[in-house]
Amino acid sequence: MWLLDKFLKTAIKHGQLIVTDHDGKEYSYGPGGGDYDERVGGRPGPIRIRLTNKKSAAHIARYPQLGAGEAFMWGWLVVEEPHDIRDMILFVTMNAKSLGEASLKPKGPFRRGAQKLVAKLDGINLRASARKNAEHTYNLTRQLYERFLDEDRQYTMAYYREEDPSQTSLEQAQMDKKAHLAAKLYMKRPKDNGGKPMKVLDIGCGWGGFALYLNKMYDCEVLGVALAPDQIAFCKERAEAAGVADKVKFALMDYRDVETEDGGRFDRISSVGLLEHVGTIHYPQFFEHTNRLLKPDGVMVSHCCGRAGPPGFTDAWTRKYIFPGGYIPALSELVTQSERYGWQVMDVEAMRFHYSHTLEEWYARTVMHREEITAMYDEEFYRMWLFYLAGAEQSFRNGTMVNWQLQYVKDRAAIPMTREYIHEESARLREVGEIPDWRFDPGLKEAAE
């Protein structure tokens, strides 16, 4: 317990955390009082946790991110009511901000170096490993995702335009995200494009929501590609149900296998939440291949999680349990690599706290469906999912994670001279967009009853 005790004594300067070790001995950290508890979860402190295994403290202290996650999954760390694991994670990371993210990384230069090397090797995503990694992440049962995502199954950051995010539903925020991205693509309807529908490639198309949205708003043709079989099967079902399967097509395919044509095949390329799975070693291949796929006057927009600081590496817990092969890039990595392959970056936007609000809602919806999720999997999976969502939220709320939206062109004349077109088109799309109801909304269930 001494190493964990040392860390918590240094880290906890506000509020109060009380830890009961496996032998019943109690440790208290922080002065208590003040409004710190209210800023964490809205519930009064102190936060109390119990360590149920004699190995718990040492396991957590050696590598807080991996150790704490596993301890919680295995039931070695229990957060006592009225608080939960999200409260604990946000509380500790709010306090640890003054120490920097290094306080949560592996301890000792050898261990840090080893983790960095392993993370780099894990980021080598050849075709076979890329498909395996995608299936690990996205081929979980459909019923899981529909119970915590919005109705359109957008598994990326939602866009909260209101100062008070609680006033915006997740469905509204995800629709606003799609409008924002579509505006940056500078799409044209057939009547404004010489009578021809634009051809769009959506790389990492997820459950098809953005591809179907673009077709609905612009009457364009879309090819969506992804590596998770159930995602693609669901995408095809959606296109058939909407009566647009002839215009919106989906393929179980690595983007590297999309065929090129002389002069470029696509008018627009979108990648939303894709670059996190590419791996830095494959960035040259990504930018080279997409450059060949795009027409000379085309536009590509990429939306991805990002680091507000310099390059880093993915923590071991996330790589092991959630996103094997995943890496969140720094802006410098994206820009320098794209420049080498003929791209010109025309627009960069850092989306700072939007994902933390998105993850907060995903967490709440997961808790809402605890019984169903544990029936699909088990309690350990459920606790793993809670830790993932809460840990990710803290990275965007208390850490240095952001979302990057970058607009790339091959010819600067491909877009208007000023950014007004983005705001105007986004507003137009928001005006005509239809916000779906979430099928599991408690309000809808109550009204039906």
C-alpha cells in the first residue's frame, strides 16, 4: 500500500478520498470540504473506495491506468455508493492535473520506455491485424451499441453548440456534428455539379450514418468501407431499408484496397474516427493512397481524436481491452505526413470539450442498461466498459485530448476563399435535418405506457 499511499498523498489536494485496504485499514487523502465534490459528480463527498484483494494496491500503483482499470474490472477495487467509478476517476484526475499526465503513466524510465516500444509495435496495422483489431472493437453485438450510442449509432464525438451541453440531446448533437462535417466537405448537389451526382468515399464508415446522411442531403453516390463484418451487414440493411442501396454502397474492405483511377475516382473523401486506427507507421500509405483516390479539385475531411500536445503513445489498458492497434495522433504528425504526399491543409479546428460531454452521455446510457449488458456479456465486461467510458471522458475533460477536424485539398481553388460557406451550409443543414428519437429514451417508454 505504501506506493499507492505515496501517490495519493501527493495527488489529492482538494476534496477527500477514503481508501479501505483489504485488511480493513483506512487511509484518508485530501482536506475535504469546498465545492470540489460538486464539480465531480454533483454528489457530496467524501469518495470512498475498498480494495478487496491484497494485490490491489501494488497492482494499481505500478501503472495507475492499467492497474486501476483491471482492479475495477476484477472486483479488486469497489467504489462505494453514492459514488461510482466515473466519480472516482474524475476526482483523482482533477486533482492530478497539477502533476501532469505523467503521474498516471508507468513508473520508472525502463517501464515507460518498454511501454512506449510495445505501443509502437502494436501500431503496426497490416491488413490482417487491422481487420482483427477492427473486429475486436466494432464486432461486439449490435444490441450493446444501440443501448449507449445515439439512434444513428455515431461512435465519434458529438458537436455541442450550446453553452450548457445538458440542454442538447445526444441525437441533436450528433446531427449537428454531421452537418458541421458535411459543410466542410463543400458538397454540391447534381444541379450544381453539371447534372452529375458527386461520388464520395467514406473510409471507416461505421454503421453507415454519415454516408446515408450525405446521400439524403446531397443526392450523392457514396461508397463506405470498413473492416467489421457486422457493421457492414448493418450498413447494407439500412441502405436497403431506405431504398438507396443503388446509390449508397458498403463494402467489407480495407481502404488500401479501394481501387484508383487515372485522375482520381472520388469528388470527396471523409474519414470520421478512422485515423486513430491507422497507426503512425502507416500514415504515409494513408495519405498517398487517398491522394490518388481523390480528383484534382476534390476535398477530403478527416475527423479524429487528437493530442493537444506533442506525440505520445497509447496506454496499455486501452490497447489491451478496447482499441488494440489504436493511437491518438498529435496535430504535427497529421500535418507533416500529409504535406509529403501532395496535400494542402486548408482548415484545422480543435474541438476541445465536446467529446467529454459525449462520453458522459454514453456512460449514463450504459448505466441505464446495466441488466441488459451484463446479460449479453457479464459483470466484468460491464465494469470494463464503464471504466473505458469514464477514463476516456477524463482524458478530454481533464487531460490534453481534443478532436481534430482537418480539411485537405490538392488544389487551393477547390474551396471558397473564406470560411463563411462552412457556417452557412452547416446552418442550412441543421434547419432541414430531422432529429430522430432514441428508441430507449425513458420519456418515450413512459409515454407509451
